[in-house]
Amino acid sequence: MRPKREIHVTRPWLPPKENFLRYVDEIYASRQLTNRGPLHDELERKLGERLETEKPLLTANATLGLILALHALDISEGEVITTPFSYAATVNAVLWERCLPVFADIRADNLTLDPDKVEQAITRRTRAILPVHVYGIPCAMEPIQYLADKHGLKVIYDAAHAFGVKLGGKSLLANGDVSVCSLHATKLFNTAEGGLILVRDPQTRHRLELLRRFGHHYDDYQEPGINAKFSEPHAALGLACLDHLGEIIASRRELTAWYDQRLIGLLQRPSWPADLEYNYAYYPVLFKDEEQLLRVFQALADIGVYPRRYFFPSLNTLPYLNGAAACPVSERSARLAACLPLFPGLLEEEIEEICRVIKERL
Ligand SMILES: *Cc1c(COP(=O)(O)O)cnc(C)c1O
């Protein structure tokens, strides 16, 4: 039975309109639209409390957050070791800062950077490591930090997917020199567009705070910054979403269980530690081969269901990166990986139908 509507890999979460409008009323009262308005500061404070981290810095989006992080840590023009299994924003941030991305291959079991490969990629010119907690799965943080300390490198985590994920009771966002999370419409917790920077060193934090708003404080011009400011309407949406975060995660957990019941053992899944407090941001699967993936995708498209190849292609094969080293594990994983539709509001009968079609074509 064909689902009654088109189903995409995700659907942006929207709060009940009256909750959003309550915060919009505050904007009409304050008449402050941007430049660290009261809702901006309230959202930063509440996010720090909710994530149990230091107070984050809000930015216009996560890509600018990564660019600012590289900039504030003075990584410009050095080599940055990063993962090829991610969204293009990760490597684009490195290129935008005129750094050289050096790809280290990933682990086949959890699709995050392989620390042994990172070690092999370190040269005299290496300045930083930029790993990704892909799908919210934690990277091998201890070995990575060990290598960074040994070689005097900075660690910047692309934690775009890691909102609300905890390992050993601690937020994944509280790792590395800087961690950057995305609040884009398609992410677990969204403000339409937005990013979060987490940083502990007070000097780096101060610099990031200035860099995101042109690099000056009133008439005190310190260095050329950029405009990565986060506006009050975005903060209104964020505050309204934050009030529902528990529901959002609980709903995703339930949807995940429905998929698990029907697919367990049939499709390989990336692995994560048993004690991980996961956010259920994605439902990644790995098909046996690319033909199987394409066959299933076609059958799902025929009933109006559109999963997504996350992440394809492997970034080391992007056309503007000619000459990047081969990363066989990532290239293979990118051919096999997909995320199935997962968003609050997806019905059990829709998941039933999606899984039935998948099983028929395996
Ligand atoms: C979404 C995403 C980004 C970019 O986030 P924006 O807030 O859209 O700039 C960066 N890295 C990864 C892994 C992402 O999935």
C-alpha cells in the first residue's frame, strides 16, 4: 500500500505555532532583531544548561562556525587532517580558510576517523585534526587527543549531528579545543539556520565571540571579523523548539525501535558504544552493495519514499579536490550508506510499508 504522502529522509520540526508566536511577541516588544538580543542570550544560556556544557556561542550556521574555529585557532594555511565521510561543509570550511585538507580513512565499523590513519597522515605541516561525530556516533576521542597532544595539534570537532548525545554522562560537544554543532532545519534541534560553538579556553572564546560580529566591540576594532551573527527570529524558533526537545528525542527513539524490530539482522548498521546516550538523529544503514542500494531506492521512489545517500560521494573524490589520497574504506562505505526517513510525525504504518518494500528488494 502506497503511503498517502511523499516521505523524505527528514522533515524540519516546527513547534506549535502559538509557542513560536509567544517569543515573536517578545521581539515586537524589544524591537531588537539581531546583535545579541535578549532571546539570543536566553537561548545561549538555556542551551548551556540543557546540554550541561559551558555556555555555547550561537552563529549563523555551523559552516561559519567551523571557519571561525579554524581562524581563531590560527590554523590558516596549514594542513588539516579530516574525514572523507562527511558532508561537504566539513572540507569546504578547511578550503575556505586556505588550509590544505588531508584525508585520513575511516573505520569500517562506525564510519568515524581511524586514529591509526590519522597518525600516518601527520606531517611537519599538520596544524589540526577535524573529525566528525558522523550521525552522532562518537569519534575515537582519546586516541585523537593523544595524537594531538603528542604533535602539538588543535582538535576541532564537527559535531553537527551530535546535539544532545552523551558518552559517559558527558556531552559529546564538550570535547576538543572547539566543537561545532549545526542547528540547520534538517538537524535534530533546529532554528531554521544556525550553529553552536563550544569552546573552553577563555581567550579563544573571546576571540570567537568578536570574530562572529566583525571583530570589534563598539569603537574598539581588534581584527577583521566576519558577520556570523544569529538573529532574534532564529532565537525565537530555537527557544520554542527547545521547550519540546524531550518529545522530539523520545519520538525519534520510538521510530528507531520500529525500524529495528523490522530490519534487525537484515541490514548492517554502524556500531556505537552500548553506554551511548544517543539522540536518534539518523537511521543509517549499510547495504550489501551499491546495486542493492539502488534497487531499494528505486522501489521506494516508486511509492513516493525518498531516503538519502548520506554521505555520498566520499569527499576525497570531490571534483575540486583533484589529487586527494585514496580512502578505500570511506569510498566503499559511501557507496553503501543511506539514511532512512526519520522524523517526528512519521507513522508506524509508514515505517511498516517502507520496511516491507526494503525487505522485498534485498
Ligand atoms: C549539516 C552539516 C554541516 C553544516 O551545517 P550548517 O549549519 O548547515 O552550516 C556541517 N557538517 C556536517 C557533518 C553536517 O551534516
